Amino acid sequence: MKTIFTRGPSYSIRLGIVLALAIFLFFADSKFNLFSSVRVYLNSFVSPLQYIADVPQQLSKTISQYIWTRKALQKRNFDLEKKNLALSADKQFLLQLQNENKALRSLLNSKKTFINKRMITEVIRVRSDPFKYQLLINKGKNDGVYIGQPVTSTLGLVGQISQVGNTTSRVLLIVDSSHGVPVRVRRNGLIANVHGSGDWNKLDIPFIQSTADLKVGDVLETSALGGVFPAGYPVAIVSHFAYVKGELYADASAKPIAKLDKSRYLLLLWPYKDNLKKKVDLNDAKLP
Amino acid sequence: MPSFRNYGVIYSSFFIALILSIMPLPLFLTVFRPEWLLMMLLYWTLAMPHKIGSFHAFILGLILDLLLGSTIGMHAISLPVFSYAFAINFQQIRCFSIAKTTIIVGFIVFLNQLFLYVISLSQQEIVFHGYYFLGVFTSMLIWPWFFLFMRAIRLKFNVAEKL
């Protein structure tokens, strides 16, 4: 039997050891990024919990799918068919344009490869850190997801993959204050950078000359500089552009085009060949 | 083996608390989410301070960090401290009325939120919304019922420390 007097210090010692360990882990992760390779296993370790927590949501979704009325379903089906028709017509046109583009590029001797691998992924709506703008998705390393992979929605760019597990990964959104995207203005090709502001509906555009040709309402699209995002995906619409007296740069901000907090399905892109190859290599290595 | 069953009850309650603390909620409710894991930890620390303490708090904090995608160590630093504060004062706190413990729990939840906020602020820029602290009030609102419920569970399964 332990007495009251022997219990006191043992608490403090235990706390001390545990705190030292926790603080070490904190700095190892935040300053030195020591966990980047172990993250896959750590995330895979907790992902069952995340799937379990998501079960009620999935259930309510399946139930709500069952209680469509016949009329609503017919209408939906009709709308989808109409949309599909329009899109397939567009696609034929796109194929022709692509061929023409290829032919022109071969004349110019400039080669550009189009890789069209993409994958639909679903957002798992479990809670995440309130101060980081990120989403959890239900695809992971097993599907070939890699860190830095661009993620878009049907409207525009959403972000990039920041953490990978075997069956889940995390998307860092473009509005997170640690995120930046190189962009160009669709109207005139002006090059800029878009930084997250830490607010859902605002992106900062730093280092824009006060005299630059930028207007409210301009669409910013990815410029493919930096080699992470493929070119041409819409990112944001300029919402504010003002000349500040005495300042070298203008005060400019933009609004993201994709509905970052509301989209349920996202698209993963594999824009570059090396990453695809890497995935294939990984799979081959696993076989024996 | 009774102690094996005791741990079964405790760990499944922690499991449920972890699930509750990441469960998807409708957007307007999500700011009201009480700090389930912290409350569960405080309850068990109060009930069995010699079994559940800093070490369990540390492991649970790590799991929560991974679940939320926070920087590893944030919750693993904060949870052991509050668990320790309860463990060294458990005899006094057990004698307090429920109203008094509710205020203490509210204060601890507030300190925890504040700590997480300050730590995140040191990592990156944050746009602060005041309703971040609404979870404190929900936690306080829920604590008395939570406490009585957990005590009923504990007595039903006869989970107790043998000294």
C-alpha cells in the first residue's frame, strides 16, 4: 500500500517526463519536420477512427438517397442527360482542339505532354484543427496520392495534398495562411502570387505594382510556375484593388472561386509524368 | 480479471470520447462542440487518480493531434497538465459541489482553448473569431449531466481503484 506522501512527487515526475517528450515531439514536428516520413503510418493508424466517426453522416446520406420521389428522380435524370449531351459535344470539340494544338506545337518543336489522370475523391467531414484550413479526403497512398498533389473541384483550384495516409489524406486549402499559388491574370497574362489569408473568403495578392493592369473581377488562373499546379485552372476572382499613396505595391485581394467549405467531391490531378511513374514504381516494389 | 474489465470500461469510454470529438456536425453546431476528450479525461482522473494520469493524457493527446491534423504535440502538451492539476487535488475536488466543479471544468476548458490558440498563433497567422470559445459554455452546460452519467456507468460496472 502506498501512502499519501509517496504519491506526490511521482505525479510530478511523470508529468515532467511526459511534458518533456511532448515538447520534444512538438518541436520535432513544427521546426524540423521529422515526422514527414512516419506520417503515413501515423495517419493510417488513426484513420479507422475517422471512418467510424463518419459513419452517421454516411448513413444519413444513404437514407436520404433512398427517399427520392420518382418524379424528382426523373427530373434529375433528365437534367443529367441533357448536361451529358452538351458536355460530350464539347468534348469532341476539345479533342479536335487538342489535336490541333499538338500539331502546332510539333511545328514549333515545343513539346507539352497532357496527362489526364484524375480521380474523384470524397471529403470526410470530420472535425479538424480549427486554426488550419484543411480537409480530409478518402483517398491515400494506396491510390497513388502524393504530397504536393494539386486538388481541384468542378469550379476551381482547392489546394494541395499536405499529408498522406494509406487510405486518407489531408488537403491544405489555398486560403490557409501557409499556402501560396503562382497565378496569372486570364485577361492579360500578368503574373502574380496568391497567398492564403487565414480567412475562408479572402486571398491576398502581395507585390503587385500600383500601376499594374489589374481590375476588380479579373479571373486569376494557375500559371504552372513552380511546377506544382498545372496551368489554366481558375483560382480566384480579384475582389479589391486599390492604389495606396506612397506605397510601392497596391493593396489587392481576391476571392476563391471554388466553394472550399461546401464541396463534397473533389478531383485529384496527376499533372506530371514523373509522379505517375513514381507511383507505378512504388507498386512494383510492393509486389514481391 | 476485474482490473482488466476496469480498463475495458475506461478505454471504451475514451474511444467514444475520441469519436465524439471528431464527429461531423452541422455547420452551425460545430462551434458549440464541447471538449469531450478533456472532460472524459478529467472525470477519470478524478475517479481514479492513480491509474489515469499524465501518461494516458499524453497518449490520448497524441491520438487527438493525429485525428485533427494539428502539429504533433499540441494536445499532448495541454492534456497532461490539466490531468495533473486534477490528480494532485483530487481529494479537494471530490468534495466540491457539482456547481463548483462545473466552474472549475469551464475554467480548465477555457485555459486549454487559450493554450491551443496561442500555440497555433506562434505557428502561423490566424484570423480570430470570438465564437471559438463557445465550446467552453457548452462544456460547462454538459459537465453536470456528463458527470452524473459517467458516475452511474462507473458504479454499474463497478470500476474502482483498489488501494
